[in-house]
Amino acid sequence: MAGFTNARAKVNPTVCIQQLGFICPFSDSETGFAGVFGGGLDFRVNDRVDFRAIQVDFHPTRLGSESQANFRVGMGVVFR
């Protein structure tokens, strides 16, 4: 699966004035690539239930010039 990710940051200037004594207006937004690649191994228990012995997913994201690589590992029961 592939798609897009969006990151946004915004600072409330009123809070900056009250707590820090100066104005710090800041707002930023960036959109980039995101994806999920992976698979798993299922064993059939009966017609409606499978046991997922392992599932491994790789989640890359890219915003601007920075990349992140995240992994997810799981197991469980699959109902069909």
C-alpha cells in the first residue's frame, strides 16, 4: 500500500506572549510519501478462523529530505 503523509505544526502566538514575553508566530505543513509493505503466515483453524503465526510490516515515510523506517510485528486470530 502506498500513499501520502502530512505533518503540521502550529504555535499559538498568544501563549508565547503570555508565557515567554515575545511573539513567536509559527506554522508549517509538509506532505510526503508513506507506504506499508509486508506479509504474514496464517494457519487455518476452521472455515471461519485462521491463526496468524507472524505478521511483519515495514512503514517507510519521507517528508522533505528526512526519512523514517518503522517496523511492526504481530500475531493473532483472523476471523473471516
